[in-house]
Amino acid sequence: MLNEDIKEHFKKLCIAANHTLTRSEYRKLNEIPEYSSSKIEALWGTWKSFIQDVSSTINLNRYNIVKTVKKTINNVVISSVIDGSHIDYTCLNALIAYCKEEKCQLYILWGRALNSNAHFSKEDYDLLQEYLVTDLFFEKDKKCKALDLLIPATAKNPLQNLDKLSKGLSTIIVGSPKQYLDTLPHDNNSQFKIALSTGSISLPNYKSTVSGQLDTQNHTIGAIRLEWNNQKQRYIPRQLQCDDDGFIYDITNTAYTNEGAVMGGELVSCVVLGDLHAPETDMDALDITIASLKKLKPEIAIVHDWMSYQSVNHYEEHRALSKVLNATEDTIDLRTEIDRSSKIMNKLAKACPNTTFYIVHSNHDEFLMKWLNEGEFVKGNPANRVIGCELFANLANNTPIFPASMFASNIKFLDPGVSLEIEGYEVAKHGDSGIAGAKGNTNAYVKAYDKSITGHTHSPKIKESGVVVGTLSKLQLTYNKTSISNWAHANCVLYKNGTYQLIFV
């Protein structure tokens, strides 16, 4: 049949071009006179009728789509899709509704298929087409790029080697069903530099192997939200994660579905703060955090390294010159440092009286314990002898090291080693202690806990089921001011539906 022969010929040309040909494109490519566009219009009535008939059977291969986000766009949402996969339309429609409500532009990075024969049907392609992209550039932020890079959906770490591929960038985003984040090395005088992957609107469909089950376990249905920050002159990212019921919770304290904003109110269970390090706290970062806590109204906030204990830092105990050069008005002696630090901690707690602040036992607390245990308070700075004796006596008498009257009533100290699980996440581990006495790291915590949110490194990170917050300290302290940095101000918001967002401050 001539009609079927023409359709097959047209489909082959479309597949070779990786898109449905227009009439003018077909005229240039067609070399068979009997299959001319005029013959097609005679047989089908119109070119449009022919396209409607033939395109329903075309499965299109992935092809390059490069787009640029205009300067006028302040809010962008980026997800990814695995070529030829089954789509989670609950999530896709929720993202579309979210973008409409939040005035965001939606893009979907078109990733490579799990196998070479997988392609989208015409129906799926038509629904996705307006959002699909392989490379995304930003007029407003030249140091931000979103790239597919053909990273396999089964890649165990989609961020591998992005530190080397991110020259000249501050944000590099790649398409992957895993929603990871890493803070990359950068000059200490510049803004933080990050690599992150998007999550996906593709449903998981991996092999029934150990590797495949790990891919299923780390598969995240969701996207990345980019929001323009005028002060920093860059896009700042946060995660959007779709729960099993199709809800996306956001720091607007609003839940979204395919119907748009459907729920508001107090949706936050917990906020895990970046390491406080009073009195070396960055007060601007602290004020932004306080403003956020007032809006989010979490039931619980977790505080890591609440105090630096710089005045009794054992690393500098016998470095006479360093102690003089590094001393500040806040850390001139231990009593002063405790007084200034408790005021910062109380400022935080009193600003949010309905939130309970749990202080996690952290490695800087060990500075004090080591100082007391080795009797350094009778050997060193004479100004520290009385306060050292007081603290030593408190511990020796099995009483709290600090009197309760020193802190607001909504501040609670957690004992060393205690566990606190919120929405399935372990939040009472600082991140300094690893396996069998080794130092802590993300790999250890994803093995030990189903899910965890820790601190300690000052370097925000998401890997598998482990989340690491940043710091609220000044970004240049005595011990890192000449170093290459990977620090950043960041907190983690944990929602009542078990999703989270890592929020850069």
C-alpha cells in the first residue's frame, strides 16, 4: 500500500533527524518523487492530517536541546527524565502546578535510556516536549549551568569528577534520578561552589540485583528549585521532593500537588542548623536563620558545636605566639567565651520560644573535657583557673556542667551517644565519630543509619541517605583563613512528610 510505504519512509527520516519533520524539512530530505509532500496532501487531504496519522507511531530518539534562561527569569525548577522510562505523572503535574503557583520556569534534563531500545512514545514525548532540555545556560548567572552529560541513571555517584569539570562555575547541575549535592573546593575569598543532581520524574525500574536495589533505594522523585538571590548575585538551589502521596513541601510552609497550593501551616518537624560555633558565629547568617525559623515554626531545632571553646583549644595550648595572635575580645578567657556564647544561644532560643533547641554533643565539647581532664586550668591562663575549678567540680559532683539558669528554658543539652530520630532521620549525631574509632564521614553514616542529618564538616552534602549541614560560623577562622575552602552557611529543613531541603543561607 502506497500510504503505508509513505508513512514508513517518513518515520525513517524522522528517526534519523531525531524529531518530527516539518513540511519544508521533508521537502529537502525526501528523494523519492512518488512520496512528495504534494502527493501526501492529495492522499491525506492536508499535511496536518498526515502528521496526526503518522506521528502516533513514531518513537523519537533522544536529541540535543540547548536552551538559555533569560535574564528576566528569577525562579527555575529543574528535574530529569530517563529516556523511554515510565513517567511519574503525579510528580510531573505537581511540579507544573508548583511552577505556576511560584512563577517558576520548568525544565527537564533528558537523560540517556537504561537500554538502547527504550524511547518515549509519541504521547509521552508530546507531554514532555516543551520542558525537555539537554543543556541549560543562564543569562543572569554565567557561572551556573545545568547539563545532562549522559550520566547513566545507574551511576553510583553522579557528581563524580564534577569538581574538575566545573572550572569557572559556581553551580553545576546534572540530570540524575539520584538527588545528591557536594560542596566543591573554592578560594577562601569567594562564594561557595556546589555540584548537585536533580532527582527525576521517571519511575524506578532497575534490575533485581544488589546494584539495582541500591539504585532503587537512592532514586528520588523530585527536582531542584533555583531562586535568584540579589545580594549574592547568583541562583541559590534547594531540593523539591515528591512524597508517596504526591505532595511537595517547600520553605514557603506550603504543600503543593497537581492542584497547586493545597495545604499551609506548620509543616516542619525539625530544622538542623549549621554548626553554630559561638562566639565565632556569623551574625548575618544567624539573623537570616532566625527569620527563617520564625516563619517555619519547627517543633525542634538541632544545634551542632554550639560553642567553639577557642580559649581552651588544645591544638594551641602550647603555642604561645598563636594564642596571642588568635585571641579575640570574645575568646580572651573561658568565662568571657561562655558568657558571649550563651548570649548568642539565648538570642536564638528566645526568638523562637515555641521551638525546643537540642544541643548535640560535638567534637568542640571535647576541647573543654580534655582541658579539664588534663588539669590544664591550673597550668595555663590564670584568668581561667576559677572557672575551670567550678566546671571541674560540677562534673565531679555529677551535676550539669552549666547551670540551667544560664540558658532559656527551651534549650536542652543531649547527652553524648544519645539517639534522636525524627521522621526517620537520626539527628543527634554530630558527624565526628566514625566506625570503630575512626573519624566520621558520610559513607559511615549511610551504612550505620537508615537516614541521617549530621554536621561537623561545615561542608553541605547529600549522598544516598546521608545529609550534612554547613556552618553558621564565620567562614574564615584562625585555622582555615589561608586554606582552600569547601565551607558554606547551610541548614536542613525536615518536613512532617519525611522530605527535606538543604537551605543555603
